[in-house]
Amino acid sequence: MKIIGITILMFVFLTVFSLCMDILLGFSLNTSINKSIRPFLVMEVTEKVILILLIFLMIVGPVFTFYKNSKKKQHK
């Protein structure tokens, strides 16, 4: 229960910190909230490519390992 509480507390503090930093940088409160709620809208193309590559690697790695292990079991 403590871990969940600490996680939620950290999330709240970091979100408030992010909102405060955006406001100090000159963004309006509405823009700051939108940036916090919808982070993919403020990503640039290179960041989106890296995100897609990361997701692809996270999927391909376990599938490849599973396929490799299933081939070993068939040969035994």
C-alpha cells in the first residue's frame, strides 16, 4: 500500500512541477495542461520515430526469443 501511495504522490508532484515549469516558460495554463495530458501531440518527428522503434524492439525481442526456444524444443 505504501508503494502505491508513494507512486501516486510522486506522480502528482512531478505533474505539478511540470505545469509550473511550463507556466514559468511563458505558456498559458491551458497549454500547459494540454501538454501534460497529451504528450504525443508535442512530440517531434524524430521523437515519434524513436518511440516506434523502441516499441518495435520491445515486441520483436520476446517474439524472437520465443521462436528460438520453440525451435530448440522441436529438435530434442
